[in-house]
Amino acid sequence: MTVILIAVLGLLALGVYFAFQKFAVIPSVPVEEIDLSFDSEGPYALLFPRRDGNALILNLKRTSSYENISYELAYTAEGVDRGVMGEVNTKEKKGEYEQEILFGTCSKNVCKYDQGVENGTLVLKIKKGNKLFRMITQWHLQKPDVALGVLSSGDAHLVYKMDAEREALSAVGFTIINDLTGVPKLPAESQVLGKVYSLNAPVAKSLPEGDLSVELAENPPDGAKLFRFDGSKWQELETKVDGSKLSSKSGGAGIFAVLIPQK
């Protein structure tokens, strides 16, 4: 009888212990949210339009040290505010991630796309330890033929003009320009002045050469030059400076920045 009583009491004690473990509140470490301004060596996002313009391809760089990445895409479609939220799979802990984000919804292999999408913002939240970094990028989606060969950033401070036939512009399909929070490794003894922009066409499509202009907030110092990153290296462009505007010819899409000698 005593043995049975001890066994019952033991089982009750175990039950209480496991119940306590289940419902016990584990103190959580507060997460510090930080707005990530431009950092030439920090993470950044390149955007590419899908060929049909119904989605964009998110290409994240320098992300291997981050544990979790989520995104919020906001845009206007035919005058109505829309938004998409989601997460990037970071289980493999890669230095680069790619994900397609639809302008609309899909279910049972049937997709309903939002029409008239042109301007928007992308908010990326990337977690590292108890810090949550927030990156905000503005983007502008255009059809080169409809835009008559004149492409511009969301803030209109970068303009790319192409003098090409309507058929050549139509063959490109769509382009997208977004500003960046980081850049590929810069040339030696150089630093960024102002915003950095990425201009991209769909994968496997090329953009005709054009006239590039970038408007700064104020007149640049001596030695300021426009540079283009073509996917593998930085190229210095023959730059003309007129007040706060820098202009040059460019051989196509890429990352564009105004660089000055490092102080």
C-alpha cells in the first residue's frame, strides 16, 4: 500500500512539474529595432522585374550573418493601396538570397494580379541576435516603350534616357529602379556621395545604352564622378558636372553611384 501511495505521489509530482514547464513564462530578451541607413559595407537589396511585370525578384546581398529576414511590399494599383508580407527562407544561412514577390495573389494555380503597379516601397526586416535592422527602399516600375525611353527613380533624382526604336524598348518589357542601403565593394580610396541606385531589366534582357543624370542635394566637391557597377566591376563614366547635376553616357543597366576621393 505504501509503495502504491509513493508511486501515485511521484506521478502527481511529475505531472505538476511538466505542467509548470509548459505554462512557465520564459523571460524574453527585448529586441532593439534599428533603422539601417546607408552603409557601403552593409546588406542591400537588388530588385528585378519579372518579364510580364506581375512580380519582382528580390535579390538580397551580404546576409550570411543574419538569422531571420521578413519583408513588407507596399504599392498602389489603379489608385488602391496594396501590400504583400512574407519571409525569406534563411535556413541555409547563405550570403545571398533570391525570392519572387507577386503583385497579387495565387490559389489553386489561379493567379489574380494587381494592375497598374508603378511605384512602391519595400521594407526589409533582418534580425541578428537581439537587434532587428529595418531597411527601406523606394522603387519605380516602368515599361520603357510606354515611358518613351525615359526612366526615372521614385524620387526623380536619377534619370536614364534611351534614344532607341520603339520595338527595341518594347522588347525589354519592364524596368525597375530602386535605391540601395549598401553597395558592392568600392574602388580603392573612394566613398559614396548621395544616394545609390540600381536600374535593372528582366533577367536575360538587356537595356539599350542611354544618357544618365543624377541630381544631388548640393553641388559636389572636386573629383566627383559617376560610376556604374556592371555586375562584376565598377566602371568610371565620363562625367559632366553642372551645379548639383552629374551626367554621362551609360552602356546599360547596373548600379549607379557618385563617388568621390576618400577623405
